[in-house]
Amino acid sequence: MSARPSPAATLPEARRAAPRIPQWSRDLGMGAKFAVTGGREAWVRVLLTAVGVGLGVALLLLTTAIPSALASRHDRERGRNDMTYRSVVEKKSDRTLLIGTADTTFHDLDVRGRVLQPEGARAPLPPGVKKFPAVGDMVVSPALDRLLKSSDGKLLRERLPYRVAGTIADSGLIDPHELAFYAGTKDLKATTHTTGRIERIDAFGSSGQSEPMDPVLLLLVLIVFVVLLMPVAVFIAAAVRFGGERRDRRLAALRLVGADGRMTRRIAAGEALAGAVVGLVLGAGFFLIGRQIAGMISVFRISVFPSDLNPAPALVALVAVAVPAAAVAVTLFALRSVVIEPLGVVRTARPSRRRLWWRLLLPLGGLAMLYPMIGQGRSNGNFNEYLVVGGVMLLLVGITALLPWVVEAAVNRLGSGGVAWQLAIRRLQLSSGTAARMVNGIAVAVAGAIALQMLFAGVDGDYTKAGKNDLSRAQMSIQVPDGVAMSEVVRQLSTTKGVTHTSALGSGQIGDGRNEPERQASVTVGDCTALREAAKLPSCHDGDVFAVEDAKWDQDTANLDKTGNKLYIDPSYGTSEKGKEIPWTVPKGIKIADSREDPTGYERGGFLFTPGALPEKAASTVYGTVYLQLDESVPDVREFVRNSAAKIDPLADPDNWAATTQSKRFTSIRTGLFVGATCVLILIGASLLVSQLEQLRERKKLLSSLVAFGTRRRTLSLSVLWQTAIPIALGLLLASVVGLTLGAVLLKMTATSVSVDWASVLTMTGIGAGVVVLVTALSLPPLLRLMRPDGLRTE
């Protein structure tokens, strides 16, 4: 019988057996083999690493798919565009379609509506519609169909008097939760006055270039992406180090069979590589699951079709290469200060003190990259995207470099206390790096969120304008449809449930000539009560006419209101409406009124007519607006108003007055931030939970030993809580400092005065702390199961 080779000869002989394979590849392969064939312990560690990496990879893939989803959304929206705003209506033909805008709002949900009237057999079909709905029918989006069939959609069903005859395909919707419909009609007429409301088109879609984005908004987009992705990258780097202490003890055994120090490090990197590769597979699975879920849920009213979430192949390849490479690099970097000997791992002795100087270079380098753009604002072109991304990344990465030093410096100065406190402090003193790694992700996320909140709060005033509408005089308004008398609109709206008062004002023009007059002024029509909303009247009776000469913008009324002057209501400009002017002579004794802002904040001048004084033919030339005061205590009062307006005209869309209006692009960026931040917080919570469970698993025998010696479970639970709370408190403090610094620099870059929104800072910090408290609570049941004396049993 041949002698069995000694373990010490195994590894050198293995090297000689395969001389053609590079040493690195063999060692990495051996580590990967140990990871998958090392029994339950190895598999648990691989699974923990893979789950952590998989969560990060899934979020990275979802993030890299966002540009594709937004582009698809924009393409579909542009492909169904039907508003041309032409000043001259095209001629009717076999290829033309009359289309009217019937948008409405239900509660706070926007409903996109169009009414269609084909004028020929070859009229263009809207995207996503197979055939034109018959008169009185409509095709609806799946989301609108569900809403109309639900009990919540009762008031909306009353507003849409059409029979549902089909659904709109995905190609005609911007997202799966959009509320939209196309209805058939035969009552549309297009004129130059209805342009923008009723259009005659021969094709859907527009090829025009979109408006370039404001440099500050571009900066916001860049910062949002960096801030959302950095915590993911930090977490992936931490995930590949799960189970590090047990791994190092296994590496010591390898030294006994002949492996040198470099080889053991490469084997350790191979184990991490195996976990990262399995994590890539899990990440792809998580991404596909998340991709499908994305089509079923709406976060902050943003959703996407699963087919839109297609990451660019180059970005997918980058993630597939970068994650395993990062796993190897991080593992080798982590082992640089660990001495693995045949008889154990030299890490139980006091480690060398961490140096501060090189850790400060990262945030200082980030500030240096951002400094050249301070004061640039939006007037000096776009910000240098490479400097912005690089500077912000260095500042946030600086947190991960500074936090271990901060934790070590703090815990070395903490001393006496209760038993739980002393157990926690001693543990932190021995493994401050591990504690810091758990906190890094959430600290980076909180710092970025604080900086973004400061930037959003600082530039909010540039994109949010205070409305001029006087909400004390009206809360809604509606344009009087063409061909409908203002009195009829007022009558129907006055009887609507929840409407307490209505006032109607008509608007027109008057001039001193039939065609392109030299002098002109505005015309306002209304009863005495309504006119008092637009001017200060001395006295008023039906049949009176007033002149307002003191309006700031009005230069001509004082010359036009002379007794006997012959003026023309609705003078024409060009030739399209020539011949339709209505002559009117200024009567004797015309009254003078003082100007006053109307409910919209507009200061009217010109002539004020009561209905009895307006020439009969001029009634059709006046565009009316009805202002509504509401009883806000009536539930759904605005829905009742919209329903009444729809009965008057299916295309009517009452305006809901608000104190402020905000840029849609700014709002969409802020919404995107909330959606992304929600996903990152979910990831951070999951990562902390996995990390906490891994730490508890590492200390299973230690906890069992302490319980066997009589330590109370309450004491051990408190010690675990302190071990989590102290690094988190230090991490949040450091995150606040870095976040405030970054926020101040970004505000300086946008030429905005620096101010701290302390409520946002405390909110972001509180959310971070809340995530940690939740994770700690979820880890308590496993902790209690581990604290049993029978945990000391071994085989």
C-alpha cells in the first residue's frame, strides 16, 4: 500500500500538477471551490454574500434601466401628440380628423381625454386604438376601466356619458396606471378660435425638438443619480466581506498545509468572487421580479411598463464585470492588515491606530473638484458633469473612509458603565471596522439626502411661483364654451351642490377702427355684482357703461371714451375675420370707474358693459369666465362642479385654483428622487438586516458561552443594541456634517444663498435612525434563539 501524502505536500504538488494555469486563476478557482464545497458554513456565507450583492445588483440594473424607461415614455407621449396650435385651420379632407381635448381631473388624478370625429375613411387612428369608437362609445385605458368599475369611480362615471367599447393598448399610454380615454362624437367644429382645444389633424405625433433643460435642473439630475447609486455601491462592497472572521480562521488552516500568505489572500478573494457571481445571478433574478412588479405598483404616481425597463447592454456588461472585480479588490484590501499564520489569525491583538491624514484627502479632493463651479448659476451654461460627479463621489466616499476612524476614536474614549455597556464598548473596540461597515451605507445615503434637500429647498423658489389668484374670492373658474350663453352657465353652476356664489365676466376688445385699429382697449361684460369684482363702481344699474382710465397698462381708454366716438367691438387683425366688427358709439354721460384687480389678480381697464348696454351682436364676440366660490366642507365639491361643467360642454375643464404653481420638470425630478430614495431605503434596511444576522451568526458560540455563565438575556440584548446604536449615532453625525457641507457647496454653485432647512436635516436623520431601529427590532427574535447554552454543542 502506498503511503498517503502528507497535508503539507498537497498544495505544492497541486501547483506542480497544473503549471500552465496562471497562479492567480488557480488560487481564485480553489477559493471558489472551497466556497461551494465547504459544507453548511461555507454555503451560509456564500448565501449571505450573494443575497447582499444580489440586492445591490438588482437596484443597479433597475437604475441603469431608468434612462431607457424614460426615453420610451417620452417617445410614446410624443407619438400620440395631437395639439398643433395652428392659427389657420387646415381644410377638411379624406385624411383629416377632428379631435377635441376633454381632459379632466378626478380628485387629484389627471385624466387624459380626447373626443374623435373622423372626416374621412383614411383619418389617422390614435396610437393604441384599433378602430374609431362609435358616437357615444369610448375606448379607455385599463386603469381607467378599473376605476370606472369600482365604487370609487361613481362621480367620474357620471361625468363620462359614454359606453366603454374597448381598451387602449400599451403603445398609446405613457404608463400602465395612466387614466385616459378616446370617445366618439359628431358635434365638433374647428375654427381659429378653437385652436388648441379642437384641432383638425392628418397625423398623430410631433417631430419637434424638446426644450433644453435648465442647467440647474441638469445638476439636480446628476446629483440625484450619484446620491442614489453611492449607497448601493458601498453596500455591495460591504456585502462581499460577510463572514470575514470565520473565513480568516479557515485560511489559517490552509497555512498548515503549505499555502503562503499571498496564496491565502487569493483563495479568500476566490471565495468572495464565488459569492459575487452567485449574487449576480440572484441580482438578475431580483431584477426580473422587480421588473414585473414595477408594472403593478405606482410609487409617488410614477410607474413604468415592464418592457420599458431594459438596461443598456454596455451598462449590464459593466455591472457584470465591475461587481466580481470589486469583490476581489475589496477582499484583498481588507486582508492587507491581517496576518494569517498556521496557528491562527493575528487580529486579536490591538490593531495599529488608524491614520487620519489620508482619509481627509478624499473629501478635500471632492471640494477641490467642485470649487471651480462655485457661483456659476444657470447663466454660465451647463455644469461640468465630470467634475460634478467626481466631486460628489469623493465627498460621499470620504464618509466611508472617515467613519472607521471616527468610530475607533470615539469608542477608545468611552469607559465605565453597566455590564451591557461594557460588553458593547469592548466589542466595538476590538472590531470598530466591522461596526463602521454596517453603518457606511446608511451614512452615505443620509448625507446625500441632506445635501439634496438643501439644494431642492434653495432653488425651490425659482421653480415655484406664487399664484396671483385670490382664493378668498374664488376657488375654481371655468371658461364659457363657444355658443353657450354666460347666463346659462351661471344658472347651471349656481345650482351645483357646494357652490355658494358665482360671478361671470366676459372679455373682448374694442378699437377706433374696423381693421387693425391704432388705439384699442379691453371690454368687460357682466352684471353689476360681477363688475364690482373687476372695478370700483360709483353706482350701477343694468344698461350702464363704465370707462376705467387708471389701469397701469392702459394708455388708450382716456382717448377712446369721448362722447360720440365711433368704436368697433371685436376689430379684425388681418383679413380672416374682416367684416364681423360691431360698431358702437360712446354714449353721453359714460361713468368713470376706478380699477381693481379681478379674482385672477389681473387689473382690467377699458370699458365695462352691463348686459343691457352691450349690442346684441357683440355677445358672441365675448369670451366668458365664471368664477366659483365653494363650500369646502362639502365632500367632493370640486367633482360636483366638474360634473356640472361636463353637462354644459364635454370639453369643459374647470380650473382648480392653488396658492402656488411649480415647474413640471422640477416636480418630476423631485418625484424621481422620492421614488429612488424609497428603493434605496428598502435596500439599506435589507442590507442592515442581513449584516446584523451575519454578525449574530459569527458570535453564536460567544453568546451561548455568556448565557452558560449566567449572563442575563436582557443584558446581552442591550449590549447588541448599544453595539448598533453607537456606530449609527456617530455615522449620522458625520453624515450630517458632510451633507451640510455638500449642500452648501451645491447652493453656492447654483448662485443661491446658503440656508439650512433644519426640518429636512432632522427628517433625513430621523429616517436613517428609524431604519436602524426597525432592523434592530427584526433581529431580536434570532438573537434570543442564539442565546441558548446548547449553542456550545459541536461535532
